[in-house]
Amino acid sequence: VPSPTQIVVTSENFKTILHWQYPPMSETPHFIVEIKPYKLGRYKNISTCVNISAHFCDFSREIHEPFDSHWLRVKAVVGSQQSKYVETNEFILQKHGKIGPPKLNLSRHEDKIMVDIYHPA
């Protein structure tokens, strides 16, 4: 069974997702994703990403320390066979995550200009 490829972590506005590619198979592959937070020092399953058929895993709720290092790994399961895990590079939310621009609303009230600033989506 081939391992997943092109593993990429994206993070925008604290929505943090692991993406990967997998070749078409006659039988639907399922995937298991694990995370290793630096402080834990070992991998653990991401409960929402066990035996999933999607080629992505939202692990936003797994990041409790934005300054800490995290590693992720994913493997494929096809029938009774499994691939080897493929591991990401180190991911640090504070360093690698992106925050989009705030939303601005400008309005005029008589001789005043009002500026409302909202958090990114």
C-alpha cells in the first residue's frame, strides 16, 4: 500500500489543516492521522481523523500551545493492509500560522468618520 504524498499543513485564522494526496485505488483508502505535541513527546491519534476517507484533517482543536512544536503523521489503510506513516516537518502555530486582515467598516455621522474594526473571519 503506498504512503500518502505531498503532505502540507495550512493555518489561517487559527483553522489548521493537514492536507495530503493519494493515488486512486480500486478500494477506498482510509487514513489515520496522529499528532505529536512537543510537551507530550509521543504521537497520539486525532480522534476526528481516524479511518477517514477525506484527504485532509482539521486539527485546530489539537493545538493548545501556539508557541510549541508539533509534528503530524498520516498513513493509509486499504482493506487489511497499511502504509508506512509519513511525517510532516515541525509545525509551530505562532511561526507558521497566518492571520488574515481585519474587516473594516467606514461610515460618516454628521462631521465625524466612524471606523469599525472586526476580527478576521
